[in-house]
Amino acid sequence: METWQKLLQASITRPGALTRKYGVDPHPLEEVAEQYPMRINPYYLGLIKEVDDPIWRQAVPSEQELQDSVCPSDPLEEENQSPIPNLVHRYPDRVLFQVSSECAMYCRFCTRKRKVGGENMMINRATIENGLRYIRAHAEVRDVILSGGDPLLLSDERLDSILSELRAIPHVEIIRIGSRIPVVLPQRVTMGLIRVLRKYHPIYLNTHFNHPDEITETAAKACARLANAGIPLGNQSVLLRGVNDDPAVMKRLMQKLLAIRVRPYYIFQADMVQGTNHFRTSVEEGLEIMRALRGHTSGLCVPAYVIDAPGGGGKIPLLPDYLQSIGDEVVLKNYLGNPYSYKNVLPAPPGIEPLRVANVGRRRSGARER
Ligand SMILES: *Cc1c(COP(=O)(O)O)cnc(C)c1O
Ligand code: SF4
């Protein structure tokens, strides 16, 4: 058995052992762990420094999970946008394909809390075969995101087989993997795994660091292996109360990510997921964090801040107000709050039809008639 498998097997799945050690009453938490699974492997457990610190809050069940009367269970309507189980087809040219129901640590704020790690998330050879069949039949799908759960919890052999099936589909241009493994169980990034992944380029991997304390030497080594194999690494953080809802913490996180060759891609406003209401912050706090990044540190550190729209509308970017007004002059505010203006290109004078996409099309077809 490999190290990562042993670590996974040694995970804590009941609050008792852990909370007693820290002098916290485990009884109310037992009920929480029954409804929403708990799994903290020894590696991630070792990152906890004290009760309720940012690592603890991500991993240890809280009574507040059962007190959420605000959020629905599937706010992004993923199930509605799944033409077949475990495959979300929301956007025109890409799909999110769930190939694993398990994770190496069950994040308390998970967007798929309704099903990840539970019995109602059924993934097996047949569902994966169905997903592949769907992708083969839909030539518009040029980007496949392997997700879950965590796809990197599959065995090397299973991953190899899924990736080779995907690569055999001519219209699939890129394959992305969404995985928290580099954060929560970096030991899983073995040379064996790397040998599998590197056969199927272009492969992109988006991981999910939320706090600078998660960037350990072991995590850095896992990311280096992936990057050395030619896999561009991105990061999707979630803005979480009591974890990273602080401009200084978020800035440090983004900077440390670049140092391990992970490019910040998204900061998500926390989804309205049942059982996670206590993690949500205001949108103003998110905008404040973005304001503290842009201009104040490397542009490479600045991801897009997005809300994944309730109702399944997809990711919508949010930007602090740099644009004050737009007309003949574009009035702007820079990162220090100082005003600047840019002379706009004037619209065409009256009488001349503005060039619109529709006109271009009409003219072209006119030309063909002649
Ligand atoms: C986030 C997401 C994607 C990918 O979005 P990008 O902006 O291309 O990274 C695709 N499908 C679903 C359902 C998603 O939630
Ligand atoms: S790793 Fe991702 S899918 Fe798994 S519990 Fe965490 S947020 Fe959810």
C-alpha cells in the first residue's frame, strides 16, 4: 500500500477522538457528522494549530451546519443542468464530469455537500461510461473538467483509462482536473500518477488552497511535480468567514501560490449551500479583498472574483468600481483611489450606420447574391 493510501485509511471520521483532545464537547458534533460526512486524514489534521483556526474550520464539523435555515441544498441547480447523472452541461462548450464521489478531506463548506461522500452520490463504471458516451455524442464539448468528489482519489489505472477514453475523442481539446489533493493529501501526487497524467496533454489542473498555512513543503513538492510534468496549475479559493476573509491573509495566500507555481484563477463568493451559511461573507468584503490585491501586488496574484449565480446562471465576475463614468471621457480610479481620464474613441457621426455584427453578416450575404 502506498503512503497516501495508508494516510487515507488512518483518517478520523468521527468527531470524538479529535474534540476530546482539544477539550471540545463531541456530542453535538456526532449528529452533524452523521448528516454530512467527516474525514480528516493525518496529514491535514497535522496542520491544525488550535481550535477554530482556519484549518479546523474547514475540516471539523460545526453545530452551525444543522442550524442553516437560509440556504438551499443545490443552489447552482447542478442536478437540473445534468442531462445524465454526474455530468453538468451548463456552458456551451464544456462539461463538468463527476468521476469520483470521495474526497481526501470533507470540506465543511463544500458546494456539493448535498451528496459528496454520501450514499446518494452514485458513481461507478456504468455512470462513467455514460458520461463518456455523452461527451462522444456532443461535438460542441471541447473542454472536459474532471471533478467529483476528487478525481485524484481514483486509482492510477482508473484515471488512465478515463483519460485515454477522453483523449480518443477528437473534439475534446483540453482536459481539466479539479482536485483538492495537492492541498489535503499531497502525498497522492506520486511519480506513478505523474506518469499517467503526462500522457494526455494538454491537461490543466485547478486546485483549491484557501489559507497560507496549507502551503507546506509537502504541498509545494506535489505542485512542483505537477508543474514539472507540464501541467499548468490554477487555484480556486472560496472566500470563507474565519478562514480567509481578510485582505492580508488573502494577499499572502495568492503570493505564496505563485511561489509554488500555482496561478490564482478564481476567488469564489461562498455559494448559498445548505449547511454552510455560517461561512458566508458580504460581497463588499470580497470587493475589498480584490481592491487590496490589484496594483498592490503582482498582477499574476490577482484572480477573478466571481459569484456562481444561484439558479445555475454560471460564474459572474465582480470588480471594484475602477470605472467612474464612460462617455467622451472615460473617468477612472486607480488602485490608490486617484482619478484619471482616458479620451474615448468617439462613436461614428450621425448618418453613417455604426458597424454592427448583424450588418457585417447582411453585407456578406448580399455580396454572395451578386
Ligand atoms: C465552473 C464550471 C465550469 C468551468 O467554468 P470556467 O469559467 O470555464 O472555468 C464549467 N461547468 C460548470 C458546471 C462549472 O460549474
Ligand atoms: S475537496 Fe472539493 S468536492 Fe471534496 S469536499 Fe472539498 S470542496 Fe467538496
